[in-house]
Amino acid sequence: MRAAHKPSLDRWGASVAEIMVRRFRQSDIKGMSDDIPFDKRLDLAPDVVDEPMPGVRRIMANNPGPFTFKGTVSYIIGHGKVAIVDPGPDDEAHIGALLDAVRNETVTHIFVTHTHRDHSPAVPAIKAATGATVYAEGPHRAARLLHIGEHNPLDASADRDFRPDVALKDGEVVVGDGWAIEAVATPGHTANHMAYALQQKNALFAGDHVMAWATSIVAPPDGAMSDYMTSLTKLAQRKETIYFPGHGPAIADAPRFVNYYILHRKAREASILYRLSKGETDIPTIVRAIYIGIDPRLTGAAGLSVLAHLENLVARGLADTDGQPAIDGIYRLAG
């Protein structure tokens, strides 16, 4: 058995994990995950431009799916001299629609939220056609090193060829013609995930970190739950009230919506601890217990999300396993 650090004890000798399990009755846990006020209303045809806010245009790629909803949304900031956020997949029709949308304008900046293949592969074509400078946090990378013998199931979804012209740091501001963008580092969904605050509009381009239509997937080793929760807390404390996500409709009253996301993740964590309190178990069993009625296409992603929670719980001394946390590991309540 691995040598986990001991969880702290309350005055009656209960472990922190046990206290957390007591705090949420199982009936409460099941209800909490359904409390996010999801919005799936998006009246936007693929590769057609609309303007959800003055000075912000959007175009949706025709790549619907269980992870992309109706498609990846690219954004155009400003008029005349403009910026593009997330050019999207390497799709000829979408690239053509983006370039048509900025015809007779000058694209000066390209911003990329993260390097999944539905967000960044169109960058080379847009850059070649416009000469714009590409900004992002950095190339694709995992949130942690692979364990010995571990295979990264997410390799196929990563755009490992992507390299920005300018690597941005958290808090840096890029000024364009009539607009200014603040880089907001939001690791968690990926290690290099970055949101962009449009300062004049009190809006934020949230990528896949926060979306109106569903929760974001946090899947090790590319993502990390500890980073994701820290980033959610960071966004909840910011002033932007409108989010433009990488998929789905815009989010109004964004800080309140982010707090729903935080509550959802805490409820999911409590559900996992509750299941562990019944005895040692594995990830497929946990998925069956807490993801009731899940789309079968999302079962694998749900397992990786549970793994992300378990990695975090093991690191905090609330759960235990033999060796490093792994998708095929056996888990138990610590202490």
C-alpha cells in the first residue's frame, strides 16, 4: 500500500473524508449535480456570422458531437482591424467562412484558448492568409508526467503542432484597434488553457473552461482537477458578467454561473467519497453509481473525470490507492 499522509482528525477522531461524507446526505448529492441552470438554446447555423454583442461576432464550425455540442464557436473582435479567438478545426468550409467574415478587414491578432483539435488547427491557414500574430499560453502539454506504463488516451485530441508567436502570461494585456484583451490563465481542462477578458465590454472568452450547455471535461494527464477548481475560484472573483464559450450560447450573470460549476464539482467529489465510504471500489463502479443515464459515448470521459477527482482526493489525503492513481486502480477512503 502506498504511504499516504494521514488526514487530519476532528475532536471525535473522524477523518476529514468521513466529515465530508456526513456533510452531504446522498439524496442531496444526487440533486446538487442537477442544479446547474444549463442553457442549450443556440440559434446559430454553421459558418454563418452573427453579432451577439456590438463589436463581437461569432461563427460556429460544422463539427457537432457529444463533446462539441453544435460545434466550435470562433469569435471576431472589433471592426476594421480585428482579432480572431479560436479559429477552430482544420475544416475548409469553416476557414473559408472566417476569412469571408473579415473580407476587407485586417486581422492583426489570433488568440487561442487551448490546443484541442476543435480549437487551434485552423490557425496556420488563417495566419497564412492574414499575416496575424498568434497569441496563446503555450504549446500543448500535459498537466503532469505520465506514470510508468501509463498511456495517454487523449493524444489524438491534442494539436501538438501548435506554437504561438507570442506566449502570454497571466495578466498580460494585448491592445488592438479599439479593444484590449487581458490574458487570464485558467489551467484545468488543459494545462495551457487561457481565457481572454475583453476589457471594454466586461466580457470574457472562456474557451472550454466554462460552458452554458454542459460541464467541462477534466481528464488526466492533460487536465488536473486541482488546477481546474483553482481556476474556477479565480473566475468567480472576477468582474466579467458575460462569457463567450468555445461551445454553446453566451453565459449571462457569469460569476453566479461559475459558482454553480463549483458547487457541482464539490457535489461530485462528495458523491465519490460517499461511494468510497461503502468500501473499496474501482472507477467503472463509481461511474455507474453517480453518472445515472449518461450518454454511452461519454462513459470513457466520465471515467477520466472521476480519475481527476480521485487524483485530487489522494493528493489531499482523503482517498487512498495502491501506487499512483490510475484508471484501473482500486480506491478506498483514507484513514
